[in-house]
Amino acid sequence: MAEKEADPKILKGYLSRSNVVVERVEPEIDSGRFPAKAIEGDDFEVSADIIRDGPALLQAVVRYRGPDSRSWSETFMVHVGNDRWVGSFRPDDIGTWRYTIEAWTDHFGTWRRDMFKRIEADQNVDLELEESALLLEAHLKTVPVKKRAVLQRAVEAIRKKSRKKGASGFSDPRIAAALDEDVAEIMAAHHVRTNSAMYKPVLELTVDPERARFSAWYEFFPRSTGNEGEHGTFQTATKHLSYVADMGFDVAYLPPIHPIGSTHRKGKNNSLDAEPGAIGSPWAIGSREGGHKDIHPELGTIDDFDEFVAEAERLGVDIALDIAFQCSPDHPWVAEHPEWFHHRPDGSIKYAENPPKKYQDIYPLNFESEDREGLWIELKGVFDHWISHGVKIFRVDNPHTKTFPFWEWAIGELKAEHPELVFLSEAFTRPKVMQELAKLGYNQSYTYFTWRNARWELEEYLTELTRTEMRHYFRPNFFTNTPDILHEYLQRGGPPAFKIRLVLAALLSPAYGVYSGFEFFENVPVKEGSEEYLHAEKYELKHRSLDGRSNLVPFIRRINQIRRDNPPLALFTNLVFHGTDKENLMAFSKTAEGSAPILVVVNLNPFQWEEGTVSLNLTAMGLSDGESFRVTDLISEDSFEWTGANAYVRLDPFQEPAHVFRVDRA
Amino acid sequence: MAEKEADPKILKGYLSRSNVVVERVEPEIDSGRFPAKAIEGDDFEVSADIIRDGPALLQAVVRYRGPDSRSWSETFMVHVGNDRWVGSFRPDDIGTWRYTIEAWTDHFGTWRRDMFKRIEADQNVDLELEESALLLEAHLKTVPVKKRAVLQRAVEAIRKKSRKKGASGFSDPRIAAALDEDVAEIMAAHHVRTNSAMYKPVLELTVDPERARFSAWYEFFPRSTGNEGEHGTFQTATKHLSYVADMGFDVAYLPPIHPIGSTHRKGKNNSLDAEPGAIGSPWAIGSREGGHKDIHPELGTIDDFDEFVAEAERLGVDIALDIAFQCSPDHPWVAEHPEWFHHRPDGSIKYAENPPKKYQDIYPLNFESEDREGLWIELKGVFDHWISHGVKIFRVDNPHTKTFPFWEWAIGELKAEHPELVFLSEAFTRPKVMQELAKLGYNQSYTYFTWRNARWELEEYLTELTRTEMRHYFRPNFFTNTPDILHEYLQRGGPPAFKIRLVLAALLSPAYGVYSGFEFFENVPVKEGSEEYLHAEKYELKHRSLDGRSNLVPFIRRINQIRRDNPPLALFTNLVFHGTDKENLMAFSKTAEGSAPILVVVNLNPFQWEEGTVSLNLTAMGLSDGESFRVTDLISEDSFEWTGANAYVRLDPFQEPAHVFRVDRA
């Protein structure tokens, strides 16, 4: 049988390929289809498997560049075992960064490693010395001019024929010159990259401002900030901002502020027949007075809104707007662009449905309509409009019912121009759809937190969020409650339940939020088994006042202050759970370089006290076995001296359901 | 602030993108960089996350095509929960297959699902009926001609105005027509694929012949097949083949058969000073009599080899050759192509080293030499040469010390022309390097099996091989021993240890092997603490005879027969471990459709009997709780009636250390 000739084109490709392989890079979301996420000023870690044939040593760098940089920077990776390499860099600017990996054979390091073995075995190394001289000479071009003399001197010393009498092994001056530490350091820093492997995909990294990770949100309806019985306005809401700021919140988040439709307007408690004077749901957007770029007339004017934003800025509070892409039948788009909606066979516009439920006050938009181009541009324009009025944070309503490509395009375009923007995805749906929205560009996401109340549920869910690939792209925002979600735990657990859920939301997740009323323990559902509020604020005004009412305001203020004072609480993936011997006792800690660790122990049972033993993972808090340390409760200001891994705790929810300890080494 | 105009080019790309997303396809090795592996005639399963916005239903297919096909075939995927979809096809030819996924919105299925809800809620559905008629009409073009009449009749019935008096809900003939099962089936099978998502990467699949997965190997040195004291030849080896075949082995595997060098030839027990008449190591390849394409003259001629191969074929045995790309200093390449080797500064050729160890009888090849093109072509030619003499299986020696791109190129080219070839990687090195070789094209791999003797080690290792991504590309070949590896377990455990390791190798892995001498319980190491054999066959002749010696031949024959008779044992990823209450008792089962499950219980302690309770995973064997079933030991032919998950076993290694049960439902 004749041997087949090798195809020279195919062969050529392989002949020029590096013998070094870089694989399983992390983070690399869906083969690099999506960017990972990081925060300005945080270390960003990249890891990979890096191998080649045979026993030669390797070197590797992470290559990276910032949004405005045309040239690559590099940081060396280190081998951490099992052929895994890790390197990190600190993005110092928001926007889109890029990174990849380069790896090559460390010929000099390999030579040096082997040289030690040869000398220890007392072998003749004359030829190996000459090999090192040749290697050093080959590096004279790649080494910076200032350092060349070091190599040149080493080469001379290595080649000096007159070996001292009696000198051998490490005392031989030729060997000492070749193994010199300075030489090794210069060679390691400037090794030639012969036949180096460049990881093919250049990966992207979205670097966000710190507020995308660390922020305390407070949701309120501007129309509820008026005097009792009166419709609030942006003027009353502006005054209300100091109340929000005083509790320590960073973000004031408003339901939609646009004109409300009257066709099929809902009445109190979501009734289909609205009572006379019904004020309507802010999510039924659009009337003859305008649509998504307009202010509901009863709330005031755009100037009032601008003043509201200005006051927020003075108080250090960011405004988050709720963007709900749906229309009341009265929305101007319905008449101007009927083609942007779905139609029924009789030509009528389709209202929203979740069969058999019908929502006749809402028309969904058709993101795949013939004129989707016009629609998408108009929708993006809604964001642009509010950005031009100082809004930097958008909470997007039900993004999972709008087509994915729209979000990727719109958020991509908006963040390209305004990398400081934060988009929060309000998608309560199936896990992979929520993940997809985060991958497409949302910087924060609503979560299942509200429905995770038992210890095992919380530990399992938080482990998924902090330890799986999700940690690279999905940033949670833990809400204790929303205008739609009053969990049974709050309905039944009384004030201790509110404290417990606040501690969990605020200290487990660096981004968290409460919806107003929470501080007054509002807990009555519209009916048994429902998570909707009775007299839901979506359909009527609420008047809330601190006067003489039992409230959680001081506790919230304290917790928000603790968050601000303790850098570990601004981070998420630093979360570590500790053991306890009681199902209702949950313990977790967070650490940050240069700060005292924070250790939280919570009694999850709002009905009665619990005592038990916490089994601490001391290593996770930088403590060693048998070491004594001081824990100071930042709520009660009590302080205890603890030793070793096991500590007794007793928590009475009617006093305080949680210890929030700062841990100080003795 | 002016709103920025959207870049129309960028927008256009997103506007035309599908609203359906296909992600996390499995298998997809390193983002599709490497093919997965499958066996001709086996089902090949593909899975993916498939989602879109909103609550619409989806449909998806795996698209695939064989090596000689220009058109795609399709198989529908099914949703198995949590947005995961699975589909499979059965490759019926060896070679490179391709596969990808297409998914789209199932508008009719969605309409139908919602229709049921509407009717149950007793809603007016006149418009929905017309919607269905329009949908059916839109499908008249995509549905095969023969089936169109079914849809047309349905459309007519749906549009019939005269609703029967009293007919409502499902009894309304219009509704019945729209929800008709035949209509639903036709629509499901031929749904239009509007805005469908085609998964971008077209993934590759290497389909191998069954022998790549299922084969029993026997390794022997042809030179040891002569009469006592005589150098064996291919003529004596040809006679020896019936002994190999009679034990039930499918593959006869030979160490290198090429001329052996004399420079620095090693003597008995690897001594540096060879005794007079030392026969040398077959791995010191090359002499004035030839190199890798030649036969060692003492073994005979190429005609003798051809006759050997022909006899093997008559016996149903495949020949596997050992390809070791290294040279004795006497190899013709050394003189003809000194540029193919590494050189020392004095111009001499570098011998093999693992500092401080030196192997002066071996010259490694330089795969990155200036003339690597010539070298690579010559090396590939070695395979071509032996292929032309009927060899289809190559066991490659130390592939991890040769550059990765060479293997990908050479195996790729060879398999393109001869897809029936099987390459076994003899790499005992770090896990990721072994994995890389498998990914690059090796169809089978040596493993760590020899060093996994405790139950937890075996269970952990086999779980990695059968449950992680490795199962898609890494096919193990479990060797009980090799000319280099005599594990301490065999050194100390006596004949029971040999039985135990045979049962484990042969029944855990569908591909397994033994090196001759194993059947005679050869167990003496060259020294305490070594895994090398005393009087290793690498350096001297062995004469082995069945005459009057205690041996394992009948046991091996029985085990190989059991493997052939029971299809579950030809598979690997069907492996399931069962619980036992003793650390030395290990239990595992394998199942295959249409065959009785095989349940193996092994006493891993070769020194004494063990009794205990096995806790069976009944579901894994297709049994239900409380069901009675019969287990028949295929070694002892004993039979027991068992009921439920717990069964008592007692295994005396001096009788039989294992039960190999066939499990039959009562």
C-alpha cells in the first residue's frame, strides 16, 4: 500500500502551533460569548490550565487592557497546583476591559531546576554551564539595557576556564555565577517567549462602579409622600428624601412616574371596577398626557423632577427609576404606532394575558413587530431621556418578557456611552432566564432571596450565588419585600421577622433593598395564602408617619451604618458559612484585606429564643486554632472574649435576633 | 443633552438575531475546540439549555451528519426540566460526524396549551379559534403534501359559523377540530421555524469502531515464545496466538519489534554493564539493521510478521503495536538526520535524561527542530508502514514527552484516511496532560487504575471517569500490570490479589489488559519498594509454560467469556456503585437495554474473608422496592433469590473473591 502524502497546508498549520496549551480559562462565560463582571478598584482574578509536553517549566501572564487603552498590560500568573495557574489585575476604570493569557516555556528556569539536581548528584556540568551561557546570551536583546551587564558578567564568569583548585559544586564560581539569584530574577522577568501560546479568545470584562455591587435601596411611591389624604408630588417627595438618606440608604427607587391610563383602570386591591377617583397603577403607563418620557401631571413637572434629583445628589442618594415597557390603552404609542403591538384576528390590539388571566389595562409591546427597529430605537430613547435628567440607575420591570437581543443591544449601547449606568433586572422567573438577563448586560438582578427563609435554603442559594460560575456575572440585589411580595414569614413573624430578614438581606448581600412600609412592620396580606399586600400601594395612596408608631427606623439606620463602616460587608464572594448545632441558628462571616472580619449569627426563628454552639471556620477569618479573640456586637455593643472554634450563643428575637460581631485578634 | 443616534449596523445585527437562546451544549469540549467521542451503533446524547423570553413553548432538534453525508439529519429534543433539553442519534458509521442544535418557538403548541386553560375557564374563544385557523393555514406550505388535507379540513371545521346548539367547551366541534390530536401531531412534526436559533459552533464527534471501547488486551514479548533457552520469533509467536485467543483476548499487544541498538545496551535487571549476549531492551530502537519500519532480525522477516498478522485475523484477534518514538544511538536516523535530535554545546547528540538520571542508550527526538517538517512526515510514515501490514491498533509509548501539535496532526491525518484505527496513549503523568492527549485524538488511554486499590479510591476515580466531562473524550484501558508496573498489591496479595484485580479491570472497564506472567501470579519485584519486576522481561527472555503450574488461565477465560456474553459489560458510563457496610466490600452494577443487569460484589481484601450487607440501588438496575429477583453467579453458577435492597454476602478470596451476578427479574 502506498503511503499517502501529507497535505502540506494542514501540516504547516500544526508545525507553527505552540507546544504550550492554555485551557479552561476562568472566567469565560459561555465560551467567551458574554463578558464577566468586575468592580472598579477590585482585584480581578483569571485562572487557567496551562500545560506542555515533558517536564519543562512554564511562565504565563494575564494580558489585559482598559477601555481607553490601545496597549496591553501584563501580570505574571503563578502555578497553584495540578497545572492550574492564577493571575490578577485591578481595573482602575469603568467600562469594557479585555483580557487573555500568554504562556511559554521557561527554558532558563528549567535549566536551573535541573542544574540543582545535577550538582547535588555531583555530576560533571561543564556542558550544562555552557548551555546556560548560551541561554543568557540569547536573552541580551530582550533584557532591558540597564540589566544586561548583570547577564554579561555572569556569562564571563561561567566561561572562565581557570577553575579554582578544590572548588566544586556550589562553591565553583562558574556554577555560582550561573545560579546567581539576580540573574534568575532578571531571566524570569524578561524571558524570551519562543513558541509562546496566546489564548485565542480575547475575553471581555464589564467593569462597573462600586454602586453596582454595594448599595442599600429604599423603594417608595412619590405620590404617598403628601399630607394625609393628599396626592404627593415631586415637591413632597423631595422633602421625603432626607428621611431616606437619614436611614442610611444610598438609592431611592421609584415605581413608574409617568402618566397613568384610565381605560380599564384598576381600583383598590386590584379590583376590575375602579372606585370613583381611583388613582390607578403606576405600571399602567401612558395617557393623553404622555408616555414613558413624561411625568404624571399629578406628580408635578419635569422641573420638579430635576429638583428632586438635585436634592438626592446633595444627600448622596442615587435615584433609580422603574422602566416598565408596557402601555395602557391610552398611551400615545397606541394611536401613533399600532404596529408596535400584537394584534388579534379582528384587528384589535392584544392586551396582556397569562391564560386564563387577562390584564386588559395593559398592552404588551411586540418586540418582533415589522417595525421593531423603530420601536427599539424609541425604547432606548426612553433611557436616554432619563439619563439626560440625571438618572443613573434603572430597575427594569419584567425584562424576561421582552426579547433578549433587545436588552443586549440597548444596554450595550447605553453602557458604551455611559459606563456608570446600573441596570437592575426585575425578573422573577426560571433560573436560566434570570441568568441569561444578567449575562446580556444587567448589572444587578432580583433573586429568590424572599423565598429562602430556612437555614439550608439560604446556605444552598448563597453557595450557588457565591461559588458557581454565576458569581462572575450575576450580582444579586436582596429585597426584603416589594409592592408585590409580602412573604408569609413577614406576615406571621411580627417585628422580629422584619429584623431577621433585614439583617440577612443587608449583611449577606452587599446590594439590598426594602420597600417602604417595611419599617412599620406592615404585614397584612390581601387574603390568606396571598403574598399581595392588603390595600396595596399600587392602587391607592398610603400615608405613613413616624409619629408615635413602633418602627424599625433606628435598627435600619444602625445596620446601614455597620455596612458602611465595615468593608467586608461591601463584598459578596467573600461569604463563608459556619457550622452551628441548631437548625435555626445560622452563622456567616465576611472578610476583607486590612479590615476586621465580620461574623453574623442569626436566630432564624422569630417566635422564640434559641441557644447553641457555633463551630467557627477559624481559617476563613484569619484566626488560628486555640487563638483567643474579641468579638464585639455592633448592634448591642456587647463584647466577648472567645477562644477556639466553638462558641456558645443565645439569641432572643424579642431582644435582638442577631449578633453582628466585629472580630478582633487579641 | 442630545440623544445619541443608534449605530444602524450594530442595531441591524441584533434586530435579526433569534429570540431563542441555545447554551451550555453538552458535549462541547473546550468550546468546541475538540471533538467528543462515540462508538458506532451507540446512541449519542446531546443536551443544552434552551430558553426564550416569556412563556412560549419551544421546539428543538439535534442536527447531525455523518462523515460521507452532505445533508443534515435531525432528531427532536425533549425538555427534561429546568430548561434542559436532550436529544440523541445513533451514528452508524465510523469517522468524523458533526452536530449542532436548532430551536424555535412552538407557536401552535403554545396556542394549544393556552387554549386548554381558556376553555377550562369557560372563556369566549372565537378570536383564538380564528388564530388557530390562521396558524394552520400558515403551515400548509411546510407540511408534506399528504398531510395537508388534515389541516385544511380542520381549518374548515374551525371556521364553520353554525355552532351547534348547546355545544360548548370541548364539545364545540370548532374547538374539537382545533385541538385535534392528529392536527397537533402534524403541527409538532412540521412546525415553521420562524426566527429560529441555530447554535453557532458546529461540533465534531469522532465515531470509533466498537473495539475502541470494548476489548481485552494481552501483552506479550514475541521473543519469549520460543522453546526454553531459545530466542522466540514471529513463527513461534504465531503459534502462541491460539493460547492468547483461547483465553478470550481480542487484542495481542507487542512491545517494539524493531532492531535493537547495541551502544550502551542495558543488561539484565536494567544493569548499565550488559552481560555477554545481553538481548537488549526492545525500546532501544534502531541499529545498523534498521529502525522503526523494520523487524528485529532475530524475530524473523516482514513475511513472518505478515503471517503472524494473518493468523491473528483468523483467530479474531487484533494486533496492537507499540510505537516508541525514540532512538538507540545506532538508529539509522542518527546518522542520516542528526538535525532531528537535540544537541549539546559540544555538538554531541543529547541522550535522554530525567536529572539526575541519565539514559545513555536512548536519544529523544526533537519535535521542534529546524527540520521538524521532515521528522513529522517520517514519523507519520512509521504508522502508515505498519497500517499497510494490517495493524489497526497502536499503543504509543510516552506520548506526553512529544509535542501536542504533532499528535493532533498525525492522528488526525491517519484517522481521516483510516477511521478504524485505535490509538492508545501510554501516558502515566499529570491528569491534565493525560486528558489533553485524549482530547487531541487518542482513542484510549492508560489510567491510574493500577494505583487505585482501596474502595474509596476506586469509587472516586471511576466516578471521575464516568460522570465528569472526561466521559466524552477519555476512554480508559485498565491494565492489571505492565512490564514496568507490578503493584505492591500484587506483590503481597498472592493469587487472590490477581483474581481481584482481574475482576476489577475486566468488569469496571470495557477495555482492559494484562501483561503476560500475570496468569502465573508473577509477583517478585526487583527490590523492596520497587514496582519493577525482578528479571524484567524488558532485558531478558522469559520462558512460561502451563505445564503443572498453578495459573489463572481458566479464571481469565471465564471472565472474558462473561464479558462477551453480557452486553452491559461492553459499556462504561453505565457504571453504578452500590453501598456496602464494609470498607473492603465493593459493589457495582452495569445495565444495557435488552439485557439482564450485571451486579459485581468484590472483596478487596486478598488476605481474608469478608461478610456484610450490600445496599442496592434497585432503580439503577430497573428493579422496584420490595421486588424479588434472582441473582446467578456467573463464576460459581450459584443462584440466590433476593428481595429488596439489602442482601447479605460473604466472600472468601481463597475460594472466589467476587460474585459476578446476572440479575433476573422473578
